[in-house]
Amino acid sequence: MNNLNINNGYIVDVAAGDGYRQSCTLGFFKKNWEGLCIEMNPARFSILSFLYQEFSKVNLLKIKVTPLNIHLILEANNIPKNFDLLNLDIDSYDLEIMSKILKENFRPKVVSMEINEKIPPPIFFNTKYDENDDWTVEDNFYGCSITAAADVLSRNGYIIESLQYNNLICLRKDLTNESTEYKNIKTIYNEGYKNKSDRTNLFPWNKNVDCLLNMEASEAMNFLDKHFYNYRGKYNMYIKKD
């Protein structure tokens, strides 16, 4: 944000958690930014409400976010179409929510979107929205791959700036220097997750699928189809060609 000369503005944090642990936005709110924090979990929302009493410019909302209501939520809360930062981390059908936000002509300047870091490029993977699903991240079935997120965002005028472990950082293209050269998705993935020296310590629960990182794309697809056998019909997956 400093590089873009955005020193103050408006933030939307979808699935803000308790607003403290692993928060990507708390530092901004401490500097008097405005925003909307959304969290559906009652226990986390209770903590969020207590901790954020000091932030008079931050509105809190306890609601389940879906691809069907995200635009209505933003409109009802008078969110500027051109707001400054979107943080999206719902551990489920994130890609469909991101797509709906863009389809309704909301254009955040910077997007921080959690991906399913386990699934390497060039595999396009995303879970489908199902209102009856009770989502869990313990079996690796959630979210979308870096390839899927990058595809949707790049087609809507965003530059993929970097991957910070499992958070994909994207910048609206019109705010960047046209002469700047950005890396391809495979390089971004390798630098931001695969080749991180502390990756196995920070993500020990990924050990059972780390084999994906050294497989050819077709082999990885077969592995994932078997791994997600109980979820057949509930996801999209294919190898995306350059």
C-alpha cells in the first residue's frame, strides 16, 4: 500500500475471524483506516466485537457470506465501488465470491485472497458453492488454487504481485507502472510457497499432500481426484494451458 501511495482508505475484510490472530487488516485499523469486517462464527465475532470497540470507523457484521449475497452486503453497507483493500478468507468457495464481487463492478485497488496453497500450478481448482455444505479445512478440500485465483483476477484487470505462503496479493493494473515486469504464476508459487525454507514448519498439516509439489500436472490431477473422491461433482478441476 505504501508503494501505491495509499496511506489511508477503506477496507473490506470477509471472514475477519476474531480480528487479532492471523489478521491481515488489524495494522491498518490501528492507523485509523475505515472498514467493514464480516465474520459468521459467533465465538469469533464476540471477540472481534470486544477488541474493535476502539475503532470507531470500523463496522462489524455477523453474517454468512455466499456468492448470492456478497454484493447485497456490500451495497447495503454503502461500500465504495473503488475501495482500497479487500481481504478474502472464508476457506471454502472463495473464488465464486471473488467472481461475484468483480461481476458487480466492485474494484478494490488491492486484493489479498487466501488460496489453497497445496495445489500447484498449472492446475485450476475451485470448490463449488453449496448452501448445505458444512465446510472444513481439515481434509484439504476448500478454496481454490493459485491458478484459478490468478485466472479470474487477471481477466478482470489485476496484476498478480506475489504469494505470501497462502495469501495471493493482487494489484489493480491501472495503479501500477506499465513498465513493471511481473513474474509468471509458477515462479510466484515457487517463491511464495513451495521453496520457502520455513514452509514445512509453518504448514506441517500439508505433509500428506506435499507429494503434489513434485508431480507432473496430469499425475497431480489423478492424485487429487482420488484424494477428493468423496467430493466428486462438487469442484472444478483441469490443467490450464498457458
